[in-house]
Amino acid sequence: MTDDLIKAVVAISDEATCESFFKDIFTATELEQFAQRLRAAKLLLEGQTYAKIIAQTDISSATLSRVSNCVHR
């Protein structure tokens, strides 16, 4: 099932269609959490500390730890 989702996202050719697709498949809360995790991953890659990332994104330390594990695989 995950493969189908990835293929669907990759097939999207423009930002408006991608936004519409995400709004169709995610609730507003899920989309916000997805965006929060993506922002946290970017900040981790920039070398920001956990404390700064939590302050900037309001992400929980447990979620940030899971994001960090994915980023550092």
C-alpha cells in the first residue's frame, strides 16, 4: 500500500495538484503533523539542536526522536 502512495505522489506534476491530493487523503491535523515532521527533519539536517527544533515546531520529543532516526538512517 505504501508503494502505491509513493507512486501517486511521484506522479504529481505540479504544486496545486499535490496540495489538492494531500488535502484529499489527509485530515487537516494529519497534514499539519506531516508538515511539522518534514520541517523538523530539515532542521535536523541543518544541525539544529532538539531544544531549538521543539521550540520552533512544537513537536514532541518522542516524535522528534523518531524523525531523527529516519533522517540518520
